[in-house]
Amino acid sequence: MAEPRFLVVRNDEEQYSIWSADRELPAGWHDTGFAGSREECLAHVDEVWTDMRPRSVREGIS
């Protein structure tokens, strides 16, 4: 049995998550172009998501 594949996804607030590659993305989430095993995707998120505050908070948008 093949290992499940995941995508790294990001929303408009620049918050990251992983999503099963065989499922349709939920509204508001976009594929970042990185795919792999669950562990690979989580490691990638740890590497790229260095500021966990939503974009609107970081930019002071009301």
C-alpha cells in the first residue's frame, strides 16, 4: 500500500496547513506547490511558517 500524499496549503491570511492530496481543497485554501508524506509536509510548514500571526494582524489591517 502506498503512503498517503499530502499538500502544503495556505489561506489568504498566510496560515499554513497540510491537506490530503486526494481531496478537493476547501474554500479559501491554496496549494503552495509542495507535496510529500505527512512528515515531509509538516517539516516544510515548520520551515516556512516562521510567524504564526495571521497576515492581517502582522500588517495591522482592521
